[in-house]
Amino acid sequence: MHLNIYDANKIFRKSIIKGFFEPQLLNLDFKKSAIKHPSITDDGLMQSDLLHIFFDVDTGCDYPDGDEWFIVELLFPHDVKLPDNLKGADYFTTLSVEEGKTFWHHRELIRFKYGKSKKLDDALEFLESKYKELHELLEPLQKDLK
């Protein structure tokens, strides 16, 4: 059987995520999320109900270097208005979920390999710091979510 580049990259990405990123995040006090993502079928991870991590293994699978990176989606699954300073490409953009409801998300490209050189620890460190940064920005909103 011969795999096309899309399928090969998807399998490779899933194995890196399941074999490295998820176990490492679980070691960093993340736990399985009860939230379902509107377009990503795999389960997410979270440290708190404010922000959830999902791995997008499909986007870019057809690229020749698709075995070197994937997209992580940081989901704020609350239908609330965000202050303007938290909106935009560097922070959060809207994600339509169901009729009239909107969640917020941030997408980030995670590059874990450069040619033959794996940078898994660097990628994990970046992912953890991005999660902490965005989580801290959302913390003042926590009181409005009850």
C-alpha cells in the first residue's frame, strides 16, 4: 500500500501528538477536556475551563513539509464579548459554533522539526508559554462566566 503525502503526514502528526505532546502536557498538569471542538474531532486538553488545546492535524497535510509542523487551536469556549484588546490575529478571533453562538479561538503553527533536526522540547515550551500567556489574558473574564 502506498500512502499519499496527505495521509502520511496526518499519520505522522497524530503519532507525534499522541506519543509526545499529549503525554508531556499531561505531565504539566493538563487534563482531558470535556469540551467538544466544533470542527476538530479529537479530544482536547486543558488546565482550566478557560482555555482548551486542540490539535488540528488536517490543515497543511498536503504540504511537502507537513511532517514538520501542525496547527494548535487554543479554544475559549464561552459565548461572551471579549474586550477589544484581546481580539485580533495575535490573540482571539471568533469561531461560529451553533446558531447564534460564538466561541473564541487562537491558532498557532507549531513547528517541531527543521529538516532532520527535531525540536520537540522547544515546540512544547512554546506551546506551554502561549497557553499561559493567553490564559492570563482571559483570567479577568472568569468572574463573568458563572
